[in-house]
Amino acid sequence: MHLFRIKPTNKTKRWLKKNKLNKNALQYALNLIYNEINTKHTIKKTDLVLQVDYREDSSAYVFGTNKIYLCSDPYVTAKSQKQKKFVIFLHFLHEFRHWMQSQIFGVRDSQLGYTEEDFKKNSKKYSNDKYEIDARKFERRYVRRFMRYYKEYITFYR
């Protein structure tokens, strides 16, 4: 069993509040999703730092760390609060999958098949990289369940 604690930076706390997101519900949903996937019986605790980056238009994870960066406005075309949360959760799960690739599966940034330049240009080399494909599959596979768990927490603890 893995227990994640999300530790938002001070700016991120304000961003969460502005976007009507509950940090404890995020933690709850993340723990349920992860422990459904990984059913090991040893207990491990991990603090994940969550930082909103106001300078970037894409979210990111730096391999080898416990820090997830979310862009401040990933939901430009979203029309409702539910759509905004959905897009934020997609970004969060995508970057969390990169954390899993790094910390659980032992992938190093040197194993990525793209450069920082490829990432910034959103090149085919970047979008066709096996770790990016895996992260996109992961986010799509789990986002609805994540939203359901998030909502469950909000409903139960209000």
C-alpha cells in the first residue's frame, strides 16, 4: 500500500482555491487509483510536491523528483467547472504517470527518446515517445475513475 500526501506550494494553494479544487480529495482519489494498480502489501509514504507554473503553457514532471508541475491554465477551451476539473485531472494524472515511470519503474530521463527542444516544439519525436504514449493512455484510462473518487470524497466529507 502506498500513501501519497500532496504538498502544494503556497501559490498552488491559492490556485487550488481559485479553481475550487480540494487538496484532500485529490490525495484521496490518487491513493485509491494507485493502490488499485499496485497491490503490494508493504506500506510506503510519499510526499508529492504540487507546483503550478504560471510561466508555462504545459504541465511537466522532472524525472528523479517528487515534484509535479501543472500549468496554470490547462483548460482554455473548457466551458464549465466540471470540464475545467476534467482537464486539470488529465494533466495531473499524465504527470503522475511520469512520476510512476521514474520512481516505480526506474526510467531515467536519459532513456526518454526526445529532447527539451522536442518537448517545447511538441515534435513527433516527443509525441511518439513510448513514455509519452504510456502517460496519455494512463490519463485517459483513469481520469473518469479519478473524478468519481474525487467527487465521492467531496460528497462524503462536506
